[in-house]
Amino acid sequence: MKKLISFFAGIAMSLSMLTSCSTSDRNDLVVEQSISNFFAYVTDLTTGTDAYYSQISYTLSLNYTNMTADVKIFNLRTPDGTSYPTLSLTNIPWSTTGKQIIVKGTDITPAGATVPVTFSSFNLTYSPRIIENNISAPGVGITFTINSRFAVTSANPNQIAFGTTTTTDAQGSSFVGQKTYYTFIFNSETRRVNITMNSTSFIPQMPAMDIELANVPYVIDGAMAKWEVESITPQIGGVPYGAFPITNLKGSFNFNTGLTMNFDCTPRNMGKYQVAVNCDITNSQPE
């Protein structure tokens, strides 16, 4: 659990609650959230050119009285060489599912923009997640399109997911586990991700282990990071663990909704196991 708390604390550093306040002209309840150190994957829809940028920051202000949101965007850049000043999007409608806040709007012209810019679409999802010791680590996914030309996907490079891991043996018997949780470190420069399966037990008698899949190539597709690898040797404690070869690895992390992943594991002298992972972004901890 100490490792889980440490990872969560790293995420929490870039997602911190700033203040609750009232507007000057009426007693509106406004909660402001600081979001920093995100990456942005930007695609030029007219040329197909794409680029990754780091150190993208946001401020999210939620007005609970009139159900509108203001969003400030800092350090946004696009592949045509444009560096935007601070962009302020105001009065965007927001709603909630009870587990997730959704800020969504179209054809938004930022206040104070010094270059022509219109957000053809904007979508931000915010999933509050609290673990023990009262550590906050929300799941946040942001996608938007600028001037109907640049499509942007933005998220925290460090991600965590909780859910179910279903293992099916060669005879068709299945074991469903909910103690395994998954951490991701996306490297936008190398376009590879390190995936750690924490407290992993594929079968009941297997001792829980932290298994890492290192340097997995990925691509961004819409709001998702996707990967597909024919075979990979997992690592335990940084040491390759050839006794548990993994094949047919395929998965996607949707920054708005969660993780799905499938792979085959063939432990030595134990036959093949098929593993399916499903994690909802709103889940807060292992059961």
C-alpha cells in the first residue's frame, strides 16, 4: 500500500484544489482546481502532422450555482509553430454522472486571445478519486479541437487504474481478481509506456507480484492511448522474468473512461492463461 500511496501522491502534486470562493456580485459557489504537468498530443488534421508537448497546465473553475465552468489553458502549442498565450474559456456547461464531472462545449471563443482561435469542441472529464490517508488523485481527460484544424488530447503522463482482472486457463476455468491495480508512465518523447501490474495473482495459488511491462510502444487515437505487442518479457524488480512470457498484448487507456487490456501468459509447465483487464476511470482503489 505504501507504493500505491507514493504513486498517488505524485499524481496529486499536479492536481490540487486551490480555493472555494464567491463572486463579487452574487453568492455563487465556485470551486477552482489547478491541473499542471500534463502532456498534449496535437494533430494537424489538414496535414497529418503531429507533435507531443509537455508542461501543459489548466485551471478549472466550477460554478455549482449556475452549472457553468471556466477553463484557463497555459503553454498550449501547435505543430504549425504557434505558441498561444493563456486562453480563457468561459461559461461552458457542465454536468455530473455522480461519479464524474463532464465539461463540454462547442464553438467557444477564448477571452483575451491575441491570435484568431476558436475551440470547435471542448471536452473535459474529471473523476474524483480518494484513497486512504485522504490522498486525492482524480482521473482527468481533456480533448479539444482548435479552429477545426488541430485535434488535442491532453492527460497526466502518470496514470493509475483499478478494476477486475479475469484469468481463464486452458480448460476454460476462470479466476476473477480485484486486488491488482495498474500504473502507467507515458513517455511522450519516446512514445513508449511502462505498465506495472501491481499485486498481481493470475491464479489463486500464485503469490502477489509486481510485474512490469517496460517500453511498450503506444499511439494516441482520439482520447485513447493504444498499444499492441506480439510478445514481451515481463520484469520483476527490474529483472527480466522469462518464466512468465507474455504474448498477444493489446490494450487501450481511454483517459475519459478507463482501461481495457488483454494478453496471454504461459508460465513454464503450466499451460496458457488468457488475461482480460477492465478498469473504470472512476474506481478509486482495489477491493
